[in-house]
Amino acid sequence: MPNPLYDQDLQLWIEQTIQQLQNHEFEALDIEHLIEELVDLGKAEKNALKSNLTILLAHLLKLRVQYDVPDSMKGSWYSSILEHRQRVINNLTDTPSLKSFLVEAVEKAYPDARKLAIKEGKLAKFGIRIPHESEYPTVCPFSIEQILDEDFYGL
């Protein structure tokens, strides 16, 4: 049966659902939407991991392929790698069951990371060499250990 509160004010619906659970008012629960929200929550955790891996892998790739750019350009890539690697590590620490999804997440994130690295590489200016697409490996060249290693930069 439709729940108007769920459709009108999700936050209020969540608060009401928490209250019902705390009060053991199980018969009053909007089970259909509760299941939907829990499924979405699981997807959100996986999507966050994949998103952070995409940026991390793109910048590891750029450091590897565009090794000849000035250090001033590399600085932002190093910062991005540090930030997104920490986010990945935090994802895995906060939700340890995501570790079983990590290999799949890398496989799903890498094509997007490669595409991003290629697009960003084409934006190079001021006489900086624009790498050919073939310079970017089609299969992730980094192991899980390297991706998570806080001292690894793909070089």
C-alpha cells in the first residue's frame, strides 16, 4: 500500500521508521520501502567505493603514462591519489564486507578510469605531449596491493 509520508518527506519517514523499530512496532513498519532503502544503501556503499577507485586509478594511470609532464602538474595528481586512496581505505575499514567486492570494483572502475585519464590527457597544453590512447593499458596494470599501498604512485 502506498505510503504518502515516504513520497512526501523521506527524512521524516526515516525518523518515523527508526521510532517504530525502537518501539518494537513492527506491524506498523512500511516493509516494502524499508527493504528498498536498505538495498539502495548497499548499492551506495559499493558506488562510493567504485567512484573513489575510478579517480584513484585515473591519476595513477596519468602518473604512469604522462611521466614526462612538469612536476607542477603532477602535484595535483599526487594529492588526488592521496585523498582518494584514503577514501577507499576508509570505505573498506567502515564496511569490511566490501573487501570481497574490491576485485570486482576495480574491474568495474578501471574502464572509466582509463577513459577519464585519456580525456584529461588530451587537455594537455603548453607543449606538453598528448599521449596516444594505446599508451593506456586496457587492463588495470595495478594490483590490489599496489592500489591500497599508501607509498605507491604507479611509477
